[in-house]
Amino acid sequence: MSILVDKNTRLVVQGITGREGAFHTARMVEYGTKVVAGTSPGKGGAAVHGVPVYDSVSQAVHHTGANTSVIYVPAAGAPDAVYEAVSAGIHLVVCITEGVPVLDMIKVRAFLDQKGARLVGPNCPGLITPGEAKVGIIPGDIVIPGPVGIVARSGTLTYEVMYALTMRGIGQTTCVGIGGDPINGTSFIDCLRLFEADAATEQVVLIGEIGGSDEEQAAAYIRDHVKKPVTAFIAGETAPAGKRMGHAGAIIEGGAGTAAEKIRILRAAGVRVAQHPEQIADLVAASM
Amino acid sequence: MKLHEYQSKRIFAQYGIPIPRGEIATTPSEARRIAEELGGRVVIKSQVLVGGRGKAGGIKLAKDADEAEGLAGRILGMDIKGLKVETVLVDAAADIRQEIYLGVVIDRAACRPVLMASAEGGVEIEEVARTNPSAIVKTHVDPFLGLRSYQTRDVAIGIGLARCLWKAFHKIAAGLVECFVGSDASLAEINPLVITGDDGLLAVDGKMLIDDNSLFRHPDLAALRDASEGTWAEAEARRFELSYVDMDGEIGCMVNGAGLAMTTMDLIKLSGGAPANFLDIGGGAKSDKVAAALRIILADARVKAVLLNIFGGITRCDEVAAGILEALQQVETNVPMVARLVGTNADEGRSMLADANLLTATTLLEAAQMAVAAAHGAS
């Protein structure tokens, strides 16, 4: 069992002929993901690493039965790629692209909510269900199947945690990178709800950072609805106020969104909070 | 990206928002000429990208052109929170009866822009939020419907605005939302919006932040960037598309990924040190970018040790190693460096660095502890 992606995932890669799209298509195919199609307007009929290319997502869905899409197109075109995928009937869209303007994301979110479709990202590493499917850019060799669900706002920091768990022989059901933008498609709460309902997931790791109030809302949700043990880590204790720390969403505004406050609220909700990423593995091992 | 007050107000004016008559000056004599043209009392306002200009003495009222010239002479060149005043705005002084606050920001939790107003203008909205939150009236802006007139009426009623001002208030609020959306802003703020003695409304001070991610479609706004925004290192990092924030510690760090870069800083502190900077080289960085990053870190004389933490994914550790070697050829340094390379091509990267006299670490915590020990040994 797992959440969102598994062996039934039939993936279409939007922007498959680009540098990033082609490179990561090869990695996803190698991993065993069912990459059934790619799109690149004007290049229909070509193939990339053996994957057939179509001019549009609706053609790709029609010919291959694709049910999930991953987007590698540049920021200016990414919102359109989301609209196209959802309009073609795709229910899970994963947007890797970094740098999408926040006002575009506001419209995308309103559109998704109307259509009942799910977006993971943007500005995220995607997701991986070890041994079944890898959708995005998470390295396949640092995960193993097991009982821990991971949800995170960052990329490489999450790799650290996966690696630390894997090194200790602790595997994962699914790892989801929800992205570092101020407005994104999937929240911590969405993933917590899915992990809580997933029979194979025994505990959850949540990796947050400064900025916004996603972690605070997740804490309230955990307190009221999550019975499985949750371990968290919050990055940015040393971050100064008012400065954007790389991620567009990682900024302490008007004194709100500090790491100390998030940690305090998570602890009050019964979440164990690690002091550093490697300690997450200790805490997870202790409650197995 | 932050805009100056005068830039923000000029953009407001394009959206029909009334602003005081005024011009910018870079010399006292220019300030005199502007004050003469405006006639009467003027306000001399330093244009620097920090808050608290008034308290720092960077905003003064002049009764005539003579005084304007003298005050401009004192304000130009003044140091406000580390920034030198190069430009002043000379505005006609407003006849202020009351000050209110009007602003638009993104409400992340609601996934909508939100218009906020308060009868307590002239003070920071965060201050009002702390001391008197009920004084702030809010309304969300639907991305497809925009701001409707009933909403601005509700806000006007909420802040106790006189009926005779509702129409003018709607025009300004709707203009501000249009300006916010049209400029891809993350903040558009009029503080204070002044009710004048003759029952008019006037945007006396303005502030805008533009979403950096949107600058590709706003070349006109991108051209407004003040090259002096932030420190030298931050401006230099921007040139190489590196994400960099200055800190005041002694350990420079270079990391791939924003979350991991913040965590690396946190672990330096946990190990008893203090980070000199935040630096994310981004995904898939090539050697020239890595070399630029290391040059920027080493240009900071306070740096007593450098910590390089790379978790290879799209970023290849051998590319990073090549960049480090390139930088070390360009910059002579005896600052101790700790490198931790994991993931894609880490073995190749480590063997390239073997002869470069770098310390190597396996885990992140170990790397942070080694960097702190090296910094303290060096100082």
C-alpha cells in the first residue's frame, strides 16, 4: 500500500523533450515507473527513451490511458500545463517547475478546487513509492519499501532524511515533496489524511520550514485526527526575519512563521520534533 | 523585490490613486528647485529600502525652499540602518485630518489576495495586529471576480469612514487591487492613506514588493531594481542567480537546496557556532556557479571556516568539486574548509578534492561540528 502513486500509475511527462524532462524520464523509466507518454507541442510522433511523444495531453490520455502527469516545462508555461492536464481528465498532476508566479498559483488553486483534481507542487521534487513508482526527481537509490510515510516542503533536506532512514534499514510507504512555494496544490494536512488512512503506513515524518502557517494547521489536524505517531523537523531556526530563504514561501513575515513557534505548536499537539535530520531516524526507530 | 516609496507611488498613480505632487532629488539644490516649484510646505523623504525612516531622522518637514535645501543636505548621505541615502523625495505637504491604513497582501492560508484596512494609519499594520486586531478589517479578492464594490463598502463601513468618502475610497481600493494584480505584487500598501482637510483622500506613503518569480513578464518593473538592495554579497549572488542571505556569524556555508541550506545553518548553531550566510546553489549547479559562490563566501573577512554540504541528486558532486577547485585557483585563502559530499558522483567528487587540503565529513552533524572546531581553532 502507499498513497497517490503506485504500480497502477500511468504517467505522462509534460515537457518530455526538454533537458530536464528527458533526463528525468530516463531515471523514472529505469526505476520501473510506467511512463506511458510524453507531450511536447509540435513534436508529436517522436519518442524519448522509448516513450511516445504526443502534441497534447488529451491525445496522450486518449491513446495511452495516462492517469497521472508530471510537469517539467518552464515557469511561464507551467500554469497552462496544469490546466491542460486537468482538462484532459488527469486527476493527479505533479509540477516540478520552480519559479511559478504566486498570482498564477492562486488561479490554478481555484481551478483545481473547482475540478476536484489534485496538484503536488510546484517547486517540488515530486513523490516516490519505493519499488513501485517514482514521479519527479527524487533519487531512486536512497529509498526502500517500508512502513514510514514522509511529507516535506523541501527537496534535498528530505533526501537527507530518506537516506538516514534507509541507512538504518527503515523503509518508506511513499515520500511526498509538496514544495516550497507560498501557495501550492497539496498541503501537509492532505498528506496526513492519506497516510492516516493508508493501512501500510505505520508512522509519519513531517519536514517543515519557516514561513506561512502550514505546520501550525498540520499540528491542529494531527491533534484531532491522526493516531499514528508523527515525527517532525522544522528547518530555519537561525533564519532572520523578512528575508526569503531560497524558497519563495520560506520567509518570516511580521514576526509570524518562525521555527520556534512551529516547533512549540507541534510539540503541544503530541508530535516529536527532532533537533537535526539524522535524529529523525532515531525517533522513528524508537517508536517502531 | 522591494520598490522605493517614490516608485511605488508612481505606479499607484497609474492606477488612478491620488498621490501628492512631488519629485525626486539627488542634490540639495535640486531639492530647492522642486520645493520652489511646488510652493508652500514640503516633506523631504529619504528613499532607502528599510522601514523606520522617520524615527531615524530621514523624513523632515520644511516650511519653504530654503529649509528644504538645508534639510535635503542633511538627509542626503545619511546612513539609515546601514544604507546610504542617495535620493530624497520632495513632496507637497498634505493637510492631514486623519490617517488610515490600506494594503493588499497574499493570504497564504486562504490562497487569495486580501485587502486590509484600519482606521489606525501611520503605524505598522503588524503593530496594530498585535495591539488591536479588531481594528483591522479584511476582505478576500476572488481571482476570477476581482474586488467588488460591495466589498469596499463593507470595508469602509468597518473602519468607520464617513459616507461622503465611500466613492473615493472604492476607487482607491479597487485601484490598489488592480495595481497589485497588474504588477504581480506580494505587497501593495498605502500607509498612511490620508483624509485631507477638504474631505479628499491622498496616498501619502506607499510600499510595494514584487514577486521575484514574475519579473520575467515585467521587464519595466525589473528595471526598477535598486542594485543596492541588500548587501554587496547579496547583489553579487543575484548576478550569478544564487540564493544568498547575509548573516553575522563566522562560518560560511554553501549548500544545494533551500531547506538543507537552512538546516545546515541550524546545525552550525546547534554545534556552538554561527552561520555567516545562507547560500543555496540550486539544483544542477555547474562549476562556474559553484566557484562564484565560494568567491562570495571568501570575500567576507569575518568567515573563519567554510562548510560545503552537497546532497547530490540533479546536482553532481563532481561538478561541485570542479567548481571548488576552480575557485581555489582564483582566490588565495587559508580559511579551513569542510566538505561533505553525498549522492550522485560523490566518490568522484571526493577523490577530486583529495589533494586540495579540505577536511571531509560523512554526516551533516559531523560536518557542522568539524566546521565549528576549525573556526574556533582559527580565531
